[in-house]
Amino acid sequence: MTDLTCASAFPQQIIAIELQDRPGSVNSVAEVFSGRGLQIEAFHGTAGDLNADGHAHALIVFCAGADRASLVTRVLRRLSSVRSAELLGADDPRLIESVLIARSNGRPPAGISVCALGAQTALAAGSPAAMHAWLAGDDAPQRLGALRLDLLRDAPDGPLAN
Amino acid sequence: MDISVIGASGGCGREVVTRLVSGGVLGRRELLQLVGGNPQSSRPSYLHGLRADLQDAYAENIPEIDVTDDADEIVGDIVVMAAGATFPTDSAKAGGLQSRDDLARANHALFEHFAAAVARNRKGNPPVVIVLSNPVELGVHVFCRHLPREYVLGMGAFSDSQRFRWEIASQLGVVRQRVHASMAGEHGLGMVPLWSTVRIHGLQPDELAATIARLRDGTVSADFPARLAAEHAALMAQMMADPIDGPVRALARVARLPPDLRVALKPFPVHYSQAKTISATATATVELVTALCEGRAVEICAQYQHRGELGIHGPIGNRLILEGAVRRVVPGDDLSDEELALLQACGVRCRSKIREWSHD
């Protein structure tokens, strides 16, 4: 079964960024990770939800120690294509939904809702913490798409607030 | 690799930045960070203008260029410390502000400010810090109080060694690439020429010994500090007596001296000619940065915080093995007893000055 959690001894980290909507922006962000040997486990961005000034929200999931995660966040902030970058804790209240497409024969744990798409595929949704626990557990589903995390609630004073 | 240049608006900092970009040292997606060294600068827009100018000039292969005045935003894997006061270039004022004590007092707080900020944010991922600002030994000492010493280098001995190689090469009529030599000790009037390290490609041992003897013209290492002090005093007197043509005459005077004295003395008329030693320093810095970026294991000569290696304590120039960071000090078994004694004495002197400068 595919390991859906980070294939790493390091903890999962999540960075929320505001990214300029222009060609090359994602590439410049990706280089910050690849240049340091860090693998992006999931990248969820949306161009359909731009701020008034043309910045998109994006979430990046990766595995790294706290120091490296902090450095990567600081480097991202210095890119011309990135307006803000914030390292989020796994229990950050703004992370309220994780969604993925999975193949699972077992029953999902409490906190995860599953909607069948086909004979063996399903759309699973739940809190990031519950999703992470499921993916890390013995009954982990087989991932059929990238893990997706939605940032659905903005803190009024946070850098990601509109 | 990402590179931060502190003091990028200064003469040397700007030259380093320009060469890093024009030389293609950084890739398109790597970050070159221009850090203002003076938050109270009278030219707060300068670095933004420099960035735009560099982008216009080198658009074909330009790295990501960031500008900041905030020391807490320094993110480079390599940090070049080029900020701080330097001696005025007017030879008529050469006797005024101009001691290294004055320079130390002026730059100590700046070293402390940036060293503390880098350490505060990079405890687990220290960058390699290359100190260009003077007194370079004080800079190395201050940064080493905040960061592991393996990550802190001073450019003084690196530049001096390049000059030493050139002075030998030019006298022999060969290219510098054929000459290997190290100039260690304290940058300025405390440098220690390591003649034992001189190698000239193509010369057999007996030819090399005869060539070195001819170059040294009967001088010995133990006399070097006294000869240097005497020549320096005469040189400065000559320059101050004639602010217009003094530097040119001083350069002619220096040209008649042995190679080791030329290395120590030539930067003075170059500086007071108002050309300054910017090109040599920047070229040497970019060479060192390139070696770090390429991850090569190299032997260099640079200021390093010694803790008893070769009997030396203190941040003086010496030969080092560099592999990303300093791996070790080169064993001194090829040095003469005189050279070793000079290095050890230099370390003692340097520590004493630093205690005085930093009130440690």
C-alpha cells in the first residue's frame, strides 16, 4: 500500500503562501524546496480565488525538521512572487478540511466522511488531523490523487486575510 | 545556494554583487539578497535602484534579487559581511581617523547587530559567513560568538594570499596560476608570509629553493615584522607629504621591495589613490563564494577562530580545508619554526587587541 504520509523521518509541515498570479511563480516556489532536497507532498493553489490585487492562496505540504521548515518559510517570503508565507501548525484552526481521492476497502475512522465515486474509489474529506492520522495508520487508504488541504477560514488579522 | 550581501550599497559590496550576477554564480531561481548595512542610510532607495539596474544589465541570466534593510530577514546560505566604516581615501587625512582601533570602535556594534540577528534566526541552519569588513579579525571574533566557528571566515588572508601569489608570479614573469603561496596572520601590518608554502609549477625542489632565496634577497621571516613596520612608516610619511602625487610615488617605492613587503604595503597607496582595493577584494570574495557554491573541497587561507590549533588562539589567517564549512586547519608540519612562532605571536597580539576592542 502506498504510504500517503511524508516518506520521511521528519514531521509534516504546512506552509500557506500568497502567490502572485503570473507565469513562473510556482516554479520559483518549487525551486526553494527542490534546491534544498525537500519534496513537496502536496501543493494546492487556486487561481480562481484571487485577492483583489491578483494574489492566489496556496498551501504546500512537505516534511522537514523545524529549523529547515522555518528557513524555507523565510526564503519564500523574500521571493518577488510571494507576498506572504506562513508556517502553520498541524492544529492551526484555519486548516479545517482535507480532501483526497482514495481507494480503501476498510472503514474510514471517525471524523472522515467518504463519498463513493466508483467501485473502489471514493472522495474522502475530514479535518486535517483526522486525515493525517488515517494516512499514517495501519488502515491507510491508497492515494489516487495528491493530498489536498483547503484553507477555508482566514484569521482576520493574519497575513492571509483578504 | 542563496547568498546575502550585507552592505551591498558600499563600494566593495556593490562590486561583489555585480560580479556574482555577471559571473553567473547563481542560477535563475537562486536568491541574491541585497542587505542594507545602515538602517539610517541617507540613500534608502539605493539597493532598489541597484536591483533594477542589474536586472536591466544581466537579464539573460539573472537570479532572484531581494532587497531588505532588516537583519532578521537574512536568509542566505552564504552571508557576505561587507558593511561598515572604512578608512577615508584622502591621503592628506591618512593620519586622522585612521587607526584600526578607530575602525574597530566604529564597526563593532555593526558586527554584533548582524551576527546576533543571523544567529537568532539560523541557529539550526547556520550560513557560512564571509567577513570582508575591517578589522576582519574582530568581525570573525564577533560572529563566532554567535555562530559555530566552522561557519565563519575572514577574507583578509584570502586576499593577501592572492596578492602574495601575484607578487611572486609577476617578479618571475609567470602567470599567477603557476604559483601557490599563503599569506597568514593578521590582515594589515600583522600578516605573516608563509614562504614555506610557496610552490611554483614546473620547478624542481632545488630550483624552487634557489628561486625563493633570490626573491627573498637575504631576508628572514623573524625580521619581517620590523622591516614591515619601518617601511610602512616611511611609506605613510611619503604619502602624507604629497597628497596629490604621493600615492603614485609610494607605489613606485613599494615596487622596489621584496614580494612579501609588497603584499602588505601596496594596498595603502592603492587605497589612498582613491581607487581602493575593491576589485581585488571582490574578485577574491567571488572566488571563495564560487568554491562554496560548487561544494568543492579546497585549501584556502583565511581568518579563522583558532582554539589551540598549531598552538594558536584567536581569529588570525591560516590555511584551512574547506568543505562547505571549515573541516580543519592544515597541519603546520611544512612550516618553519620561525613562521610558526610568528603565527602564534600574532594570535596572542590579536586576542589582546580584540579584548580591548570588544571589552571581552
